[in-house]
Amino acid sequence: MAESLAIHGGPKVKTTPFGTGKRFGEEELKELREALEQDTLFYHYGEKVKGFLKKFNEMYGVRYSVAASSGTAAIHVALGAAGVTAGDEVITSPITDQGTVIGILYQNAIPVFADVLPDTYNLDPASIEARITKRTKAIVAVHLAGNPCDMDAIMAIARKHRLKVIEDCAQSYMSVYKGRLVGTIGDYGCFSTNDFKHISTGDGGMVTVNSGDEQDYAIVHAFADKNYERFDTKVSRDIHHLAPNYRMTELQGAVGIAQLDKLAWICDTRKAYGAMLTEGLAGTPGIVPPAVTEDSESTYWFYLFRLDTNLLNATVDAFVAALNAEGIPCIRGYIPQPVYLQPMFQKKEAYPGTNYPFSLSDVSYERGICPNAEAVLQTSVRMGISEFYTPDDIRDMATAIRKVAAFFRKAEES
């Protein structure tokens, strides 16, 4: 007989606190003090943003990157540098944060949502190709929760149709796709340093310029700074096109320098814990752990697994409630519904009182256009993973999931 669940009065699996730790310390304070002692917090005159990017470039093996004020800003910068403009279509994932689509709409382009694969939750290359029209200009590939997309297939499609590829790496620091760091494969890689990512500067972001071309770098650099060209002592304000102000401050750069020193440990720990959890769930009836692209490594910004409700006599919400009662915090899905089901897309009203830029395209956003994405969000459970957890915490998480699954499976068979 299955063990009684905590939600029914049985003993909890998790009876000890999860491991915790401090993200910031003396290393960040030292860098911040040095930033303040410069007597400037402007990136062009100070040394901290420059030092942060230099260290990041060395870690990622890229020649150029540009700092931005957020991950959302980084994606917008990449889109602008890629030449995305009014009426263009940009294909991306329906399972993502709003930050992925904001820059598309700011460029008066139209987001087009391709479906995802049911096991990795990342873009399905076949669905991408099916969405391509004469208006398509770029693909924004989201490496969800640190899990790499199938970049070989995506890059092949992009080359075939002469499209730009922008990697959304906000959740995927140090994730590896077939021996290459994600963010170095497409034309541009976009990263976030907001407070809910692997490393934090409060807010911030970076764009890698993977062509290694100096002119490409100059375009990206200028687009993040009102299309001003600030190189060495020369500043050009000869403005030909509109661009936003997405500058990173010296304070963010200073914290970033210290945070990068911790990045390898953070990501290695999360890789190990995610793999450990998947191993602990292997073979559990009704539980479908996330698949990782072959020959690749995920850094697990969070852990999202699916329920096979055909094998469980419980709804996803009931399973989540039972798991929380066992002392394992979790929620249903990553976002409540695919991005295209938000009111903004349903009404095609990005700006109040107008249907522009949606009116430039015949793209539609009805329910059912991405059936896999809708199914993933309806059947998945999200749990946090932290580098401060202990191996015992991960074992407790796996034990609790197996316990809840066994209870509902047994209840079905009895």
C-alpha cells in the first residue's frame, strides 16, 4: 500500500530546511568601492563595465560583447543590430518570458510563435520552418531553463532562408550544446543579470557579437547607446536611425566582475543537481523528466518535469498541492499559458488604441497553434534548483516526487 501523503495527515518527506547561502559578499563590496572611487559611474569613462565584458569575453571565447541595462534590452539591441524593422516577422518560442518579445514589438516587428518539442520544451525546428514567410527576418531561440535548443537544425534553417539567429540565454549561462557554449552559436547571444538569474547585478544584460566583425560590434554597441558611437576618446552623435538608451552602469559592471568569478561553480553545481534529480526520477511511472539535447549540458535555472496523467489518478494541481505538502515548493508550469494567449496578442494591441504593428501581417494567435507548448504548460511542474542546496535536498525532492506519484498511481490501480 502506498505511503500516506502529508496532505492527508501522513509524515512529510522534507523535514529539514533547504540549504541556503549568500550571493554577495566582500568581493562585490571591493569592486563597488573601486567603482565609486573612480568618481564616475558612466560606462564610457569608467573601467568596471569594460572589465566585466573583458572577463565575460574570455570565459565565452568571443572577441566582442556589449553591455545592456537588462536581458530584455539585450534582446532588443540584438534585434536592432540585426536590422529587424517595421513589418518584419521574428519567430520565437511561446514558452518564454515577456522579455523575449518586447524588443520584437519595439522594432514594430511581429512575433511569430513556433511550437516546441514535448520533451526539451525548446523550439521544434520543423515548426520553425513551417512558420517562415517572405516577411521572416530572424529567429530568437530560447534556451529554456538552461537547456540548449537544437542549434544545428536551427542554424541550418537560418542559413537556408538567410535569417539572423539570436540566442536568448537569459536562463542558460554556461550551458553546452555539442561542445559549444550557448550564446556563441547564433549571430548574437543575449544574457541577463537580473536578480533571478544564475548571476545577478540587480539588473543588466550582455550581447555577444559572434561574427567577430568590428563593424558588427560597432552597430551593436551604438544601438545600446542611442546610436551614439563612443569609442576611445571619440564620440559621434551623427544619428541616422532611432535607437534606445540601454547603458549598463559602473555599479552593475562592478558587481558583475565579482559574480563572474562564481559562475563556474554555480553552473557546475546546478548541472550536477539537475542530472541527479533526473536520475532519481528515472523509471517512475507518471513522471517525465526533462530531456536534454544529445551531447549537451543544461545548467538548470529551474527544473520542469511533466506528468503523464494517463498513469496518475490526479490532476496536475492536486499533484502540486501534495508535493508542496511534502515540503517541496513547486508550482504548475513555467508560465500560466503560452505567450500568444495573453490579452495583448489576442487583441493585437501592443500600444493602446492601435493594432500596429500587427496590422502589417496576417499572423494569428488562436488557441491550438502550438499544441505541444499548450500541453507542456498544462502538464508540467516547476521546482527551483539552487547552488546552495545540498545533495540531501535533491534526494528529498526526488523521494517526495516518487512518493506522490506512487500514491496516485496506487490509487488508480486499487
